[in-house]
Amino acid sequence: MTIIYVLGGLVLIGAIAVVVVSLRRGEQGGDDDPLQARLAEFIQRGDVTSLEEIELSQPFAERVLYPIIRRVGEISARFTPQKAIQNTARRLELAGNPWPIDAPTFLALRFVLGVVLAGFLLAIVLITRQQNPSTIFLYIGGGGFFGFFVPHLMLSSRITARQMEIRKAMPDSLDLLTICVEAGLGFEAAMSKVAEKWDNQLALAFARTLKEIQLGKVRRDALKDMSDRLGIPEMTSFTAAIIQSEQLGVSLAKVLRIQADQMRVKRRQLAEEQAHKAPIKMIIPMALLIFPSILIIILLPAVFQIMESLGGANI
């Protein structure tokens, strides 16, 4: 039985690792075609080889796992409601598209992981010969539910972290924008300075907006699309102020300075809010870890003394 549990645990870890590696592939430049990259590498080195050898030189995940996941995503897109695909695409956009997968493939990964975990626990139930139907349903349902929501939790964590990073970077970025505009630069040139100065999510958002403007999109529409992609009220207020200043002819430097002051106040309020939440969050670890240890240290000597006195009285 120990060997069975060990093998089952390895299968479970392998299934989770496949999903995690698939999702983390985007952090390592997964947007490029690996076969084209390998072909370019062979051409640069001057090696004469066949296309089959180049393809076989790729890792196993690139040759087998990722095409299977993409195929599953294409099949699942035919049966998934359009509303669910749109909501997932929206959440991926809010997270900054951290993985090189589209919304149908992400939904397929959730279903695959849920089925794998449910099947694994079903095999464990059959091996252990459980007879209680409620226990069987609890194992299978719990495994499927956990596997289905693990990618969702990962995506929610990415969205929260990205929005928090942008909120922290906005006051300093607006200060730099204000300085550049007051020095005589245009708004697009000031945004390019911010994009060059920092390496964070806000700088990437500014760089993408600048590329859209350079490709011919109206600045007003590009700013609105940027605020929609970020999903932060502070950014929506900032873009609305910039658009209004452009339409009404108000001094852009003055508007930026006011916005920077407001963002700094909101960042301080956010820090105070997090500080007020800290004592409440500390209650759970204190109740589960610290208080029992203190009770054991304080009451255990008294318990020993009572047991000794009761034992002596019985004798």
C-alpha cells in the first residue's frame, strides 16, 4: 500500500507540474515558435541538418505536451459558452497575459487538471476498497474541485499582484511624467521616458500604448484601452483627466501634478488599509499556532503536579 500511495503521489505531482510548467512557459519567452528559434540557431551555427533532426532536438514538452494542450484547447472552444471564454480572456488581459495560452486553452487546462485529480483519487478509493458512498463522493468531488480551481487561483493571484504593483508605481511615474512635460516634452515622449526608466507592469502598459499610438490609433482610444486592460480605478481617473485636458485645452502639466498628488494620497491610504488588516490576519496563526503552544507551556507543569498529587492520594 505504501508503494501505491507513493506512485499515486508521483502521478499527482507530475500532473500538477505539467500544468504549472505550461503556465510558466510565458515567463521564459514562450510567445516565440520554438521550432523557428531552433532553426535560426542551427542556421547561425552553420550546421547542415534536416528539419526532422531539428524538431527532434527540442525538449519533450515542446514536441508533445504543448501541442496536446493546444489541441485540447481548440476542441474545448467548440463546446465552451462564449461568455465564459470572454470572461477568461478578460481575466488573462487583467493579469497581463502572463502565459502563452488563449482563453479556451486555459479553460481546457482547468478541466484536464480537475479530471486528472478526480481520476487519481478514484483510483485510490478503488485500491483501498472504500464502501462508504459519501466518502467516495467526497474524495472524487474534492479532487475535481481542487484541480479545477488551482489555475483560477493562480490567475487571481497574478491579477492582484499586477494591480498592486501598478498602484505602487503610479505616483512616481506621474511625477516623472510631470517633470518631463514641464521640461517641454510632449505627452508621448514623456511616456516613453517612463517606459525606459522603469521595468514594471506600468512601464510595459505605457510602452504598449505608445506602440498603438505609433501604429495609428487615436491617443484618446489608446488611453481608454490601456485603462480597460489594467482594470484599476486610479488609472481610469488618470486617463479621463488626460482626455479632458486635451479636449478642454487645460495645462497638461498642471493636470499631471494634481493626479500625482492624488495617487500619492491613495497609495498612503492603501498602505494604512493594509496595516489595519494586519491584526485581523494575525488572529488565525495566533489561534492555531501560538496560543496552543503557550497553553501547553503554562498548563503542562500544573497538569503533572495534579497527576502526581492524585496518584499519591490514591496510593
